[in-house]
Amino acid sequence: MFTGIVSGIGQITHVEPLGVSDQDGVRLFVQANNFDMSRVKLGDSIAIQGTCMTVVAFDEHSFQVDVSRESLNKTSGLNKQGEVNLEHAMRLSDTVDGHLVSGHVDGLGEVVHFSPVGESMLLSIQLPKELAPYMAYKGSITVNGVSLTVNHVEDNTQGCIVSINLIPHTVEVTTLKHLKEGSLVNIEIDTIARYVERMLKLKT
């Protein structure tokens, strides 16, 4: 489990195919940068752009993870070089400053608006129909591994558009600063919403 509070920004420096078929996955080589490697060990879970991955090799300044083709097909940002949000798995003694995040991406969203509003940034994301029912005003959403609060939900024929206010600190310490119109982002819905849906289905 994670909290959606980014521990640091790393850099995917190399993407190595794990086979010759287009059905094979890849190995990612991630430079830690300001991510604390002192607590990393083999087999640890690390969220990369909101996707839970297992450490298969590491040294003082970097680590490696293997990404399946299934994960590559359902996520964004794990198949190329570039900056990525990183988060250590939550310890039982940690405070939950964001919300409970599993690191399992539910789908992709598309940025339709990203611009300054006062001192903050307004981020609007088009979500597909299958994720729209889980969105609610003041509810939680994870975007590229970052725990955020939904400020507005607008339903449409494609699903819904969620709008989020990003404070300067969030923009500064995450890769969300690189977003632009048309960017695809990894979305994880709130765990509580999953249970609510399950209970409602059983009662009907």
C-alpha cells in the first residue's frame, strides 16, 4: 500500500526489452536522484508513476524493475526515458497524509486543460466511462501516483471530466509539472469507492 505522497522524483535512464516479441515486457533502469535509496532492498515495492513495481536489482544510486506487457498496455510513462514520481511502500507506523493507494492503475485519463489560476494550477482530466461512477466532489483520486482531491466533476458522453487544484508545492515536487493538453495519465480510483460499489451491487 501507498499514500500518494511522492517520496522523490527519479529518472528512467534505460528501457531494456526482456525478449524479442512484442508481447514481452521490459526492464526499467531508474536513477534515484532525490529518492532515498537507504531503505531499499531486493523485492521491495516502489510506486513508479502510481504503478506498484518490485525491485529486482539496485545499488546506492539506482534500481531496476521488470514491467510486464500487460502493465505497459494499461499505463503511461513506463516505456520511455524521463522523470517519474517515486514512492516507498507505506509502513504501518507511517501517517496517511494522502489516502490509501494500492498502486494498481485502474485506467488512463487524458489531460484536457492545465493552466495557472492565481498561485495554483487547474488540472482537468477526461476519464473513461468505466471510471466516471467512482468520481465525487471532494473525493480522492490518484494521478500518476499523486494523491489529489477532486474539486469538480462534469459528466459527459465519454465519461466525465474531473477538475483538480494543484498547489505550487505539489507542482514543484512531482512530475505533474510536465503535463500538457493531450497527456495521458495513470488513474487509480479511491479504495473506499470500490467497496461502496460492491455493497450497492449486492443490495440490488
